Amino acid sequence: MKFLILFILGTILGSSAECYAMRQTNNHSLVKRSFCDNCHKTLMLWQLIPIIGFIVQFGRCYYCKRPINIRSTLIELIFGSYIAFLFLCSPILITIKYLVFFGWLLFLALEDFYLTSVNVFTFFIGYFVILILNFNTIKINLLLFPFENLYFYIIFILLSYFKKLGWADTWLFILIGCYFGFYFLIFTIFFSCLFILVFYIFNKNSDQEFAFIPWILLGILFCFILNHIYIYFWI
């Protein structure tokens, strides 16, 4: 039952994040009912059910019969599955905190992917909510590695000051170090940069502007997978 609940919550977060990012990209109202991108007909509630709505409509709009972009459904499926499998055995309070963090980060990652920028209000509202929810954990992590954290945070701020790193990337790295600890931050940076390097090796348009937050999200997700593998096989 917990797996199903987590999966449903993950798909809802994935669907909401994709919808939010697309509306920000196209300057559409965030409170307006969802509609078909082609015929602009308002969608009914059953059409908005993550994954199921796509399957029931056979991948086509109920009204105009044009193919529905499968990207949103894939995000729902992947994010829902990831959340369900990864946090199935976690205590409920920790699971809720992780859902808030990953939901917020997915919102930012998709917005950054489409716009190569993020909304300041969305960023800092989520930022402070996460700080408040995880105050004790953050306090412990800062006390465990005070000098190492300070050293990296100064580097991030300097990179941001000289415009080698975006302001949102800078503050996000600081939050990751505070929330998950110094070593988790190091591995996140490593894998995020590794994924970018692989992307640029296979991408011919290497001079185009790219968004960093989606790669940070991938780095964090991959680190969580490695952490669970380590716990399962060696502890």
C-alpha cells in the first residue's frame, strides 16, 4: 500500500512540475485549467490523471485526436517509480521531507531546462521551507564538517560572483551540503559534472547555453541509488 501511495504522489509531483514549467515557459496563467496544446479545449478531470489519462486516450487528444506529447507521461512514470522504490522502507516523516525536496527540485530542474533560469519566488520559498523542515539535520551536518563546508561555500560564491556559476546553482549546492552532508555534496558535484561531460561528448551543439539544475538533480538521484546499493549489500 505504501508503495502505491508513494508512486501516486510521485506521478502527481512529476505531472505538476511539468505543467508548471511549461506554463512558465509559455507565459500562461498558473491557475488556469489545463487544456490541449493544439485545440486549446479545457481538459476534464479524468484526462488529467497521471499516466492513466494518457493510456485511456490512446496517446491522442480526446477532442482533436492530435498525438499527446509523451514527455509528461514519461516524467510521471519515472519520477513516480523512483520515489516509490527509493523511499519504500524510509520512515514516514523522512519520506515526506524527501518528497518536498525532490518535488521542489524537479519543479526547478524542468523550469531551468526550458528557460535556462528559475523563478526567484519559487526558488526561495521552497528553499526556506526545506531549511525549516530539516533544521536539526542541517545543524548537525554543519557541525560535523564546518571548515570543509565553509571552504566549498566560499568557492561557490566566488564562482557565482565571477559568473562562472548561476546564482541558483550556487545556493542549491549550499543547500545540498547542509541537508545531506559534505561527502554527499562532493559526490553530487562529481556525478553532475560527469553527466554534463558525457552529454557534451555526444552533443554537437556544445556552444549552446545549458541548464545546470537538471544535471544536479540527476547527480542527486544517482547518489541516492548508490547509497541504497551500499546499504543493501555492505551494511
